[in-house]
Amino acid sequence: MIGNLSLSKNVQFYKLNKALTKKSVDDTFKEISKDRVGNYLINDQRISYNTAAGNQVIYSLVSYRIDAEPSFLVGTTTKEQKYAYLLLVECGDALAILKKYVDTPEANFSSFLEEFDYDKFCHFHGDKAPEYERVTMKNMSISNAVIRSRSLEAKSLNGILSSNSSSRSIPSNFRMKIGEESYTLTPSTSRVSHRDKKSGFDGLVDWVVLTKDELKVTTNQSEFLSNFASPVCLKDIFDLGFKVVAVLIDLGEIESKIASGNVTLTKDNGTLLKACEINKLFNQLKSPILIEDDTLKIKGKFLAGKVSYTKKIITIRNKLLESIIVSENGADSFTLGSYINKNKPFSAVFDSPNYSYYSKSCFEDKQLLNNIQSILNIFDDSHNFSNVVTEKEKPHASNLTQFPTSSLFRQVEEQYCADHDIVICDDMNDEWADHIAIRSSGGVPSISFIHSKFTKKDSYGASAFHDVVAQALKNIGRTQAVKEQFKKKYDNEWSRNYESTNIPRVTGAANWQGIESALDNVYENPNSIKKIVLATPFLSKAKLTDELTKLKQGQKCKPHYVQLIWLINTFISSCKDLGVQAHILCKP
């Protein structure tokens, strides 16, 4: 049977602390094959093997039949036959794993295995000047208002991808080319794939040994990957005296499967969760979980549970999550809590904004402290918001023709928008921004999307700023909207007054033709400026400067400032990625 193998070079690699035992292999084979039908197709355990090239390994191979209902059916007795296999190749001090229809066998060998350093996969063959053809990046941000993951592809991304995009991004998957050889690396799962024709066992083993040797000698020589966030050990962060202050769980995969009908949620008493209960649960978990000492807090409410740590991983314990059962078609049920702690679909931030934890790995943004001044430069304290006592001062009298002078909306219109030709109030309903201001005459044309947020007291926690950043980033794509979309907004809303008042939604243009002409001036000028503006009079530039200066000097700042800095940097990075200027109006 071993001579009949024809396999792709798609392998997970782990360090071996000690050789596997026959008992550990036998126990694992029995565990993974408990649902097999009939006898094993093959069950070879710890067999010595020498290739024609002289590479000596020990292999273990099991294969068996499983019968399962087809994925496109539910509740039938129809079964399709599949053959699963697991191949373990012990090559000296490393283990290579190949599998099909087998779930995470490496967990059964936890006492034998250790992961290769993350950067060994990131910088694989980095000294051979590889061309990077594709990269999938995950954002380090804990905000749920940003694009969490994106893929870029080109003949060669080297030199194309800006360091601004990469310094706060984690490469989760990338494809590179060295001469005619093409490799795909997935560091988070310790996987290396070589695009090549299928190989017999001899050729596979020779490639496994060659790849293992390359991983061991790999150094951080890839200029392209060096621009990304750098991996760092969780223990090293704690040893430096830092601690976790917030966690954001990403349950998008489970949510999508629920929406498609492939997954159901039940309580531990067997009761199905209603749609409203599911929505409430997922909406709640889309906010950061704040960690204060040993307590968890979400949206100001305490949660029963705790966060624990080992040298490498973070574990979240919560009774509610452990009491919800996830059932997927054709697969074993599991609790939501076990899913979170097994797959680690969450990010965490520390009381130093340099570090982030994502999917079992920690990362350092080495560029952040160098960008402190650029962060401060987007704050504009030249406007006087001292008389503002409300956002828009509701309820409004029906005869009102302008927002009250003590409202933030009025002050934004009179101060920031004063030198613009057209000002549109888009507040309420399907809003793109609270105000859209167009400057089409005199100098370089521009269009600004202004989002306003007022709080009665100054606030430096993440919640108030998170709201306005989330609103802005949710609509950041509107800065690229085509003229037809503006026309639709005008016909549906902007041509009428604001709600039940006499406040016109548009000033500076009597009709659509006036807006259209101004938009033409903006869109037809390749140097025109697009801006996202946050009006946040609850922030003081002086106080932010003090806290950010502490960071630059190597001191710690207060935990809630860390989340604030992350959100500010997320806002800036997202704007830069779309070629949009970022501005924040604040108090001195």
C-alpha cells in the first residue's frame, strides 16, 4: 500500500521533543477512526523506511472508510462513502502530518510536539529573493468596524504593498515563487504546500526532509515579510510587565453557518435558541470584552468567567458560552466555549499598544511608537466647541430652520463647513455621515464625510470613540461612491427637510443639478481630496499628547488610552488604505 501512495506536498510541520511511541500512535489511530465502517484499509504503525536518496524516517499510516450523509442533505438515510487517512512521518527531530477527513490529530500528541516559531514559516526561503504573488492579511485591530481580512494578489507584491498596510497586519497565508517553484505558507497552522505534481512516497519523504531542514535554518531575511507585524511569545510580553486589557471574539464563521442553516444552537437543557436570542448573543459578542484584574466586562456589564494564560495561549472561560451547544450537519456537537478555546478566533490587546494576540500567536507592531507624531497630527483643536451641550438637541420644534446654536451639528456647520460650497445633512435613516461637505471652487476640490459624537463629560475610554469610529469606517467605502448613488440619496432624502422641521438638508445648492456640478468638479480632478472627519469634542488633544508622549518615552499609559490609541491608529490606517485623509476635530 505504501508504494501506491500518490500525494500532494501539503504538509503540517512540528518539532518533536521526543520520538512518538507505538502506544500514542495506536491510541490516536483508534480515536480518530472510531466511526469507521468495516476493517482498516491500512494500519501501519512506526515503520522504519529508507528512501533511494538515503533519507531515513519512521512512518505511521492509517486509512479507513467512513459513511456520512452528503453535505447537501439533512435528515435522510442517504450515505456517501469516503476514505480517510492520516500519515505521520517522523524525520529526526520533526514530525510531518498529512491527512484527509481527519480533525487535528496533533492534539493527541501534545506531550511530544512543539510548534516551529511563527517566523520560520513567514521567512521560509527568505534569503532566496522570493517573489510574493499573494498574501492574505488579518487586521490586528480589535474594532469590528474594519475589514478584518483581505487578500492581495499580483505578479510580484514586493514593493507594491505599503508598509502602512502591513505593519499592523498579520500574514495568515501567502504564496511565493522562487524561480519556477511555487510555495504556499500558512503560519498559523504550521503548513507548507509546494505546487507540484503528486508524488509517490519516496519523493514525498525526500521533500519533507528537505523542507524540515530549511525550516530549521530559516532566518528573518525576507524584506517583504519583515514589514508585517513581528511574532513574539506571549510569555515574553508578560515578562516585560504587560497584561491583557481587552479581547474581541470573531464568531463570523459560526454566524454564517447559522444563517445558511448548517448549524443550530441549543441550550444545555436541549432547548433551541430563538432567532432573537441568537442575534442578541452575537451582537453582544461583537463588542470588546474588557479585562480588569480577574473580571470580564462587556458594554459596562460584568460577565461570569475569567481569562487564563499559559506561556503561549489565552483561554476564555464563561458559563454562558459553555452552556450553548453548537450542532453542525454530519459532525459532533460542541459548546460555543470549546469552539472559542480550540480555534482561538479572537484577538487581544495589552496595556502596551505595540502588542496584539491573534489566533494563538502574539505580534508586535514595531512602527507604532515611530508614528506617535503622525497620530497626533490628525487632531485639529482649532475649532471652539466650548458652548456645545448636545449633539443635535432633540426634540426639534417644527418651525426650526437651523439646528440650535448649542448643538454640535450647528457648530460643525458654522465652523468646519463654513468654507465649503455645499453642505448636506445626512443624519438619520441610511446615513453615510452626519454631514457631507463639498468644496468645488477655489483651489483643490474636496469632499468631507463628517461624523459627530457628543458626550456630556470628556471620555477617554474606548466606547464613545468606538461608536463614532465604527460609524465612519462602516461607511468609508462611500467616499468612493459613484454619482448615481448620490442622486438616489438626493431623490429619497436630501431633497426634503430634516425630519419634521424646516431645516433644509442641503444648503448651497437649490437642486440636484447644483450638487451634480460640484461632484463633477471633485471627481474630474485627479488631485481632489477626500476626507473622513470625526467631530469629537469630548477628547482633549493636550491630554492625548501627554499619554502618547509617555508611550514614546517607554512609560506605560492608562489601559483605556491603549484601546483609544488602537482605535485611532485603526482609523488612520483604514483611511490611508483608501487614499482618504483622516481628521479628528477635538478640544485643545
